[in-house]
Amino acid sequence: MEEKRDAKRLILGMKLSISDLYKENTNTITDISSSIEVTDISATGIGFISECILPTGYYFIANLELAKDLPQIITDVRIIRSSAIDMDHYQYGCEFVSISPHVRKMLEDFEKRLKEADENG
């Protein structure tokens, strides 16, 4: 897969839940209940797989936990692309709408931690 992000992707396998989607000047989509697995994260966004069809251009508030010893990341995210994997699963690419320098640093440190763990076996 060709890299489209400005920042390095970290491959993950964590869960995410979305309760509401919203878009400026339109109605909110509520009560979304679907299995969502975050596949990767970078300093600029996340990728995930869902069983639910979600519209591009919509926003949601993500609450992500990278590791037990790190604070949770809570930020607005916008769905920027989607594609069907099969009849029941869809791949999404999202960008962080606003992410603080502190959170960006936390993602960089998490990347270093993963790299060190890979190197040490």
C-alpha cells in the first residue's frame, strides 16, 4: 500500500466505539453500534475497519487508549475516505481535526516504544 500520510503509521489492534457522527449544518447520526477495530494510527490520523457503513466528511469524537500507562487521546476526527473490504466490512481513513503538540509528542514516543520492543524481540 502506498503511504499517503504525512506521518508514520503505527500498526495497532485496538477497539474504538463511535456513538454519534456529526457534520456542520446537518443532522447528527446517533446510536451507532458496530464493531470497530483501529488498524493504524499516526500523528495525523487513524485507520479502522467497521461492519457499519459510515459517511465520509462526517466527524466523531475519538477516545483512544494507546497503552495502559499513557493518558487517553480524546480528539475530533473526520472520516476522509472509505472502501469496502467485503460485503460486511469497510475500511476507513480519518484525520485528526485538532491535535495538540503534547498528543503529537505522545504518539512519537509511542512509536519509539514499539520500535524498541520490535528490536528487542
